[in-house]
Amino acid sequence: MNMASLLDQLPPGLAVALRLRNAGYPDAVIATALGIPGESVASTLEVADAKLSNLVSQTHSPSSSR
């Protein structure tokens, strides 16, 4: 599964946060796009990364091919 497909499985706000970060946008832009305080961007990205990692693990586990 490609990265775009994995991102599409995340909640929309988390997907947007990761897409913006991966495109090189600063935290201030991410905060504005999500309507959250700038101080919340780092924790939002941590949650998004964790959920994405979980999805990646699920797609690469033997049980995912059943």
C-alpha cells in the first residue's frame, strides 16, 4: 500500500498535518490549517505518526493478507 493510501485511512486532520509537514510547511501553517494552537502541532504530529506507524505495521503483518 502506498503512503497516500495510508494517509487516506487516518482521520482527516491528522492526514492534513502529515501532508503539510512532509511538504515542508512550518508548524504555524499547520496550526492555521487545522485551527489549533501552534503549541499543539508537535503533539498532533506525534499522534499522527503513531497512527500511521500502526497502519504500516498492520499492512505488513502476516494477518493482513487474510
